[in-house]
Amino acid sequence: MSGTRLLRAADRAARPWKNGGGVTRDVAVFPEGASDADFLWRASIATIAQAGPFSSFPGVDRAFLLLRGELAITVGDQEERRLRPSAPTLVFAGEDRVEARPVGENCTALNIMTRRGRVSMRVGHRVTAEGAKAIALLVFALESTALELREARVDLAPGDALLIDRPADLVAIQGAAIAAEFFYAAA
């Protein structure tokens, strides 16, 4: 990976969830072309149309952000909670038992996963001061968003993303976006 890569929403192909219970669209996977069994990190958009379990990903940490709809979700032995697009990032282990059901219409969520012990992540609505130490930064646009980089400006439509392998090159984000920073785990 070098520089930046523009990832248009329209270019994402749908594929079934690992457990067959829904559909996902990969935003980015590292290393590029890696499978569910060997990615170091992965970001995808899931459509949740019916009640059911999440796929199990042992040894993986997950960050889950609802983008559209309302979702009732239970992680492990915790009480059911309701997520809306304004909810904080829900973080859980890939081996946790997770049950979810849409409340009303279908839901859409951003799901970010990292291979535990190899890569970690920080996900939120802004880039942290530690961003310059990240190995990669993925910016996912929630609305029309402009990214100012040291040597260029990139305009994103809602649902588009930009993958930056030199996060220190990001100067500013103008618009609502989710930023996922990826770090190699300490040895």
C-alpha cells in the first residue's frame, strides 16, 4: 500500500456473511486480497435485515457503528441495548456471542475488525493526536466530505472512503466522517 486509495461506495460488491445470515460489502481489507481467515484488518458495511447472530471471528477485535436504522443488540451476557447512528462505537471480541435484530427497517452498520495481538485500532468521529503513529488511516464519509492532505484535496460522497497509508499527511477533514486508525501491536 502506498499513498492514498479512493474507495467509492458504488464499487463495493455484496457477499454473504461468514455465517450466511446477511450481506456485507468490504470497504478495505489489509493485506489487500486477504480472506476472512488471514486479514490483519478489515472494514466493511453490513446490512442487517433480520434478527440473528453475528458471525464468530475468534482472535479478532471488532468495532461496530450503526449508520442507519435502529438495532437491538446483545453482546455476551450483557443486557440488550438499542443502537442508533448517534451511539458511541460498540467494541467487542470477535468470539463473543452477539445477537441483533433491526427495530423497524433494515439497518446498515460499519464493522471494523483487527487481528488481536497483531494490529489494534482506534475508531471515532475524529482523528486522534496519535494518528501520525498509525500504519494506516481509513476515513469513511457520512456526508459529502472534503479531506485536505499535504499535497492534495480529496472529495468524498456519502459512503465513500479514503485509505491513507501515511496518516500524518492528513491536514483536515471538512464534513462528518468516521476515522479508523490502525496500529501494529507492540512486540
